[in-house]
Amino acid sequence: MRVYGISGLIFLFLFYTLAYSENIKEPCVAGTFYPDDPGELSLMIDTYLKKADPKQSTAEIFALISPHAGYGYSGEVAAFGYKLIKDRPYKTVVILGTSHRYSFSGASVYPQGAFKTPLGLVTVDSEFAGKLLGNDPEIIFAAQAFKEEHSVEVQLPFLQKTLVDFKIVPLVLGDCTLSTCKRLASLLNKAIGERKDVLVIVSTDMYHGYDYDEADKVDNLTLNAISSLDAEALYYGLRDQNLQLCGGFGAVTLLMLAKSLGYDKITLLKHRNSAEVTGNKKKGIWTVGYASCAVSQPKEGERGMLNKSQRKRLLEIARSSIEKYLKTGKILELTEPDPFLSKDMGAFVTLNKKGELRGCIGNLIGSKALYLTIRDMAVAAATEDPRFSRVELTELKDINIEISVLSPMERIDNPDKIKLGVHGVLVRNGFRSGVFLPQVATETGWSKEEFMSNLCQHKAGLAPDAWKDKETEIYIFSAEVFSEKELK
């Protein structure tokens, strides 16, 4: 056991105090952008939150787009987003700020320590930040990017007033290529994984200029581009200066990230500009636009298992896999970063040519990653369905691919629980079994009696009324069905 004298203890105290203080980011704009008095600041934010009335309630909010001007101008707009996430159990908040004073390329990630505001310290999630650093030459820690930057800082007091027990991952983005945004989104995707306690905030203002009418027009165009979830269109619109976001590269990164993780709903909560705040809408007056948006998934009952981009990706994999195999006889080698598409899930791939079935093969039980199941079942549907000849490469252009992604099987003890058009059904008796997908009932118009009788007789090789036998096992499942024809 070590024993220190008084002088040694004083030295250690000073050493650790200095070491810790070096990792504390002092505020830059307290007293200018927002009050530096804790009581005044707290009351101001409480007032904004009380007044805000966001017209949205959703089960899962992934991100906010929030302004970063002085609170007197943009605080009321920002409050719409923060009121929506108040008291939710987020543990990590990733803030994508933008560099206003330091010129550099790429993104700077603050690695450790804490940020200070008049309301106290906010700790940096060093473990999460560490997953972003050391992987890309343009994603680094550049201390100068944070030295006088306000875009991250102005979000912190709102977070301190609306969340508890959270850490932050502060980023400041400089000039970014589309490729840089893609790589940053990919790193964030991997760091988040399947966590549901991560919130992303893009800190950005909108139009900057001297024309109120132009401000409204440009902001509407920009908001339309954001709501479309088209990251490339937003990026090039910003480059061409048809659209305006001072934190635009953070927004582009967010759109890529959100789509990759299955968040495909963007809601505008509040929009206004500085001319509306001051009441001076004359030309020649400097005007800045502010918006608060929420990125989320639709409410339960309104969404399926997959979003549009995930469906498109699976259809692309199915077609590419068939084409590769028909041309070379080899299986397509691929990896897929989307965590949901990497889950073990059952699925069927159905091929239709000019409205006629051309092949259908599936796997009821998820024994491998969904994207690999789709790859393998697509090839099997084209080449192994015993009812049809092998698909020829020349006819592939005329084939519409349909995918059915299956939920886990649930055994039921009463056929009354079957909902035609909603449930697929598997019957099993001894070594005989058969399955109908949910869409069979819709396509045939069968009654439940007809559906079950045909399933037993023609698919399982059982007596038509075997489904009424207590020895026959009945399983139900749901399927999310989509095709190339629908998504064109």
C-alpha cells in the first residue's frame, strides 16, 4: 500500500484536477446565444417547452433536426423537437454539428471528457466515440473544430432539460464529399447496431439571405428534399445552392443512416424564420430559416417489418443472384451491413412471368441471415422448382420477383385464430406437411374451409378434413409481401 505525504497528496490533487479540466469543453456562447445564468436559462427553456405543441406521437424517434441560432430567434422552434423526446430513455445522443470558423475536410469527433454549460457538465460517451475514430482518414479528432464552435453547444441545455442519465457524442463536420457522408453513416450504423437508446441530432439552420420571400421558397424546397429521404438529391441540391442548410452534410449523413436502420418517416414539427420572429419582412434584412423535424418509424400497426429501402435491397439481391447464377453457375458473394437484413428469418421468393407462376421456393424457418436466405431462395426458385423448367437468362427480363418475409411460426390450438389474408398456415401430421402463404387466400377468394381443405389435400397429401383432426399440428405466421412491380 502506498503512503503519500501532504505534499504528495497536493501534487496528485493538482495533477488529476488539471488532467480532468483539460478534457472539459468550456462553453463558447453562454451569455450571448443563451443566458449564462442557470436559473434564467432553465426558466427560458421551460417556457419554450411549455409553449411547444408538436403534433406527433410515435413509438420510436431516432433523430431530430434542430436549429442552432440564438435562443431568442430559434429556441421556440427547437423546443418542438425536444418536447417530443422529453423523458425518453436515451443513453447516447450523437450530435452532428457543423464548423463555422475552422476550415477542414471530413468530420471531427470529440473523443472523451465533458462539455460544460451553465446547467452543468455533459459527459462524452468515449466508448461510442472510439468506434468512430481510427477507421477513416477523414474522421478524426481536430480540437480546433470545437474551440469556438456553437453548433453542438446550443443543443446541450435543451438536452439537459429534457433527458436524464445520458452521454453525448459530439461531431463537427467540415467540408464533406458524398463519399465521406456515406462512410460516416456506415460507421455510425455499426456503432449503433440494434440499440434503441441512441438519439441523433443534426444541428443546422436553413436559409441565409436578405429576402423573406426567397427564404420561404428555398426552405420549402429544402424541407421537401429532406422529407423524400433522398440523400444524394439533398447533397447535390446543397452543392448547387438550390437548397440551403448550413449543417447540410450532417443532414445528408442522417438520411443515409436513418434509411439503413429502417427509420423512414420524417415529420416537420415547426418551421419559421428570423423575419417572422422580429416582424421585419422587408427585403434587405438578414433572414435565417429554422426548422425542427423528427425522424422516426411509423406507429405500430402502420408499418411492416421492412422499410422501402430494405425491400428494394432484397429485391436487388434476388435479381442479381439469379442473374449471376444463370450466367456463371456460381453463387453471388455479398455482405450486408443492415442489422435487420442480417437477422435469421424465413422467406419465400416467387417468380411470375406475364402473370403466370414461374417458380416459388422458400424457407419457413430462419436458419441464416435474411439477405442470404433471399439469395439462396431466389436461385432455387429459378432453377429447382420441380413443377417448372429452369428459368433461362433470356426470359429473366420478363420475370417479376416477389418476396415474402416471414414472421416466426406460432402453433395454435384452434383454427378460429386463423385470419385469412393475414396469416400463412402450416399443417403437419406425422411426416406430411404443407404450407400456404397469406396471399393464397386473397388470390383465390377461398373460405376458411376451402383454404384449409386445399392445404391439407393438395399441399400436405392429407385428407381434406385433416385440419380438424387433433393430431394435426397447425402453425400460423404473417408474411410481408412485396414485388418489383409494386416498387417501380
